[in-house]
Amino acid sequence: MATAPHPSEDGARAAVASARPPRIEAAGLHESVGNPVLTSMTLLNEIAGRFPDAVSFAAGRPYEGFYDTRALAGHLRTFEDYLRGEAGLTDQEVTRAFFQYGRTKGIIHELIARHLANDEGLRADPEDILVTTGCQEAMVLVLRALCRDRRDVVLTSYPSYVGFLGAARLVGMPVHGVREGATGIDVDDLTARIRRARAKGLRPRACYVVPDFANPSGATMTTADRRRLLEVAAQEDILLLEDNPYSMFRLAGSRPPTLKSLDRDGRVVYLGSFAKTAFAGARIGYVVAEQPVADGSGGSTRFVDELAKLKSMLTLNTSTVAQAVIGGYLLEHGCSVEKASVREAAVYRENLRHLLGGLTERFGEGGADGAAGKVSWNTPNGGMFAVLSVPFRADRAMLEYSASRFGVLWTPMEHFYAGTGGQRQLRLSYSVLSPERISTGLDRLAALVRDRA
Ligand SMILES: Cc1ncc(COP(=O)(O)O)c(C=O)c1O
């Protein structure tokens, strides 16, 4: 039989029921919280979650077919053997390396330096490398450091990687868009925009570029354009933030040199990620930043050490366990990411060929000019993305319609323009799909296009 509550319990319950948490006004939060750039990913995930059977060209996720949980333990053991052997650590030091707070700048910097030498011909001093929680953290740190006040601005070509745009919002750094052509950033437009910004009293600090198979456009810069970009950066005295997650995934031909390997005067801050080559769950990225920072009294530090100060207040250090897994992965492949990702590169090549062939089958040879009323697309030479131009508005409402009526998802390109373009374009990501699913998805996309014609 239930007993009647004690009168004082009643009072306590009433107090709990009436206690309201303090109301937080959205308008009182940092500007970035409500910014559409930051909500675009959540929106996509939300739509994808409601249509689990749709073919998704939306997710820019790496291929999952080679993941093997048993390999993780092997990577850890390999790294442990390396610490005991080559690195000469005692048992206690090895235990600490795995379990304790770690070095702010990371513990796999030597191995990353070897990878950069092997795969990119880059001679990076390991002390100039900061291991970060994904490339995303590296972007936030670099922008945080470069943004002293609202006069400091950063440039990037539009369309640009949404993670970069979001990082800039997070630190409150205005982004100035630069035109992009079929071969990446328009260097003349960059010069003009830097000068225009200076004329307004602003301080353009850096330009962010993904020279190989950009996300979302798939564009790749020619070697000549890379050299010109370095010249312009020197002439205009700005830094270049080079982000290079996709260069291993080339359809044909040899890889052009990275900006960093062409850089003779330390203009380039190099951002790396193991998300697409090893696996994203480790959340391991890094930044190479050897630039001297003058302290105003004759001394100097290095940019990497200033970034490390910021990191020590953000994530303290990147997970040592995650670093150990990636360290083992690197060691098992002779510190060559190119060798380690041969199988993934083959999958992406096959998928890209299949996608481009499938587009031609369904939409004809034409349309490569993007003329009104036609469907057109670019032909990237690698990476994970292609862009389709369509004769109708490809926004969130159309995505809903596409998902519910035709069972196919894609990413509206306007997400990557910060509201300045891309309204009739969609990004197609083919990395996680099988060729069969790509065919099915393209059939559905063709049905959507017919429906809208
Ligand atoms: C241009 C670009 N940079 C970096 C990354 C990877 O960042 P992270 O290492 O934080 O996963 C991605 C992933 O989508 C990307 O497209």
C-alpha cells in the first residue's frame, strides 16, 4: 500500500517542479553558435538520419571496407616496440607515454617528419610539428593565433571547406572570399582582394588553400600556379595555410609538389590529417609551423610553440593512445602514407571513374559548360568529390524533396560559399559507396533532374 508523502517532501517536489534553469538567450551567445556554417553539418546528418535507405552522396567519409578493429592492437604494439627499441624508453617511460598526460606538441612528431620526407620530399624539423586533435584543431589554433582583433582577416577561395569556414567563425575572424577556377584559386583575384582589404585598413594575414582535390570543388592547382601563389604571398607578405588531406588519391599522373615543398622562405604553414588516409576516428592531424615569431625585444620563438601554448589550454595534448595507434600504422608502412593507402587510393580511383562514366551515361557528353537548362559537372583528377551543376535551385528544401521522393542525398554547394553562391550546384561524394550504389544513386539523381525539368 502506498504511504502518503510527508508534507516536507511535497514542498521539496514542488520546489523542484517550479525551479527553472536560467534562460539563455540565443542572441546573447557567441555569433558562431547560430551561424549557418556551423549548423550545416548537423542539418545534413539530421536529414540523412531520417532517410536511412537513401543513397548518400552527401557524406564526405572515407571508405570503410578495410577497417579492422584487430589491427588497432597491432598498431599499439608496434608503437610500444618502437618506444622501447628505437626511442630507448624505459618500461616506466613507456607506460607513462600511453597512460599519462603527454607532451603538448605530441609524441609522433618524429614519425610524421619521416612521412613528410618520404611522401612529400619535405625536410621538416620534428620540433616544428604540433600534433593536433584532427586537422580541425590545427585550423582553430592557427586562426586563433593570427586573429589579434577584428582588423585581421583571412582569405580563401570560394567554395571553401566548411570546417575551415567554421573554424574562422569560431575565433571571430572574418573570411574574404577569392574566386576559384577549374584549377583552383585565382591568384590575380587574390592579389586584388588583399589590396582592397588593406585599403580599408584591414590586415590580411593568410590565405587558406587545398591545392590538391579541394573539398568541395575537386580542383587541383597546376605547379605553375603554385609557384605564382608563393610569389604573390611573398610580395603581399601573407602566410599560406596549405591543407593537404587528399593528395594521395590521384586518378592519373604524378602528384604535383606541395606548396610547402616549393616554399623557400617559410611562407607556408602546412596542415595535415590522417583522417582520410589512416582513419578519422583517431582524430589525428598536425601542423608544421617553423616561422619565427619576434618577441619585440630582439628575441624570437617559433610559431609552432605559440600554437602549442594555445593548445595547452584547449586540449592539453592530443590523445597519446590515438597518437600511438597512428604511430604504429606509420611504422608498419615504413612511414609512407602513400604506401599505406594504396588500397584506399584504388577504391577512390574506381569510384571516381564509375561516377564520371555514370554521369556521362545519364546526362550525355554535353553540359560541361554549365549552360542554362543543362546538367554539367567537373572532372576532378582525384580526391573524394565532384560538383554537379543543375538547372534548378539545389538548396535544403530540394534536398528534402530529393531524399523523400527519390531516395538520394547530396550536399548543397551553397554551404561552402558562406551564402555567396553555389545555389544551383550540388556536391557528390563517392568515397564510401560501392560502384553499384553509385549507379543506383545516379539513376535516382537522373529521376530528380527529369522531375525538375
Ligand atoms: C579540406 C579538409 N581538410 C581537413 C579535413 C580533415 O580534418 P580532420 O583531420 O579534422 O578530420 C577534411 C575532411 O573532410 C577536409 O575536407
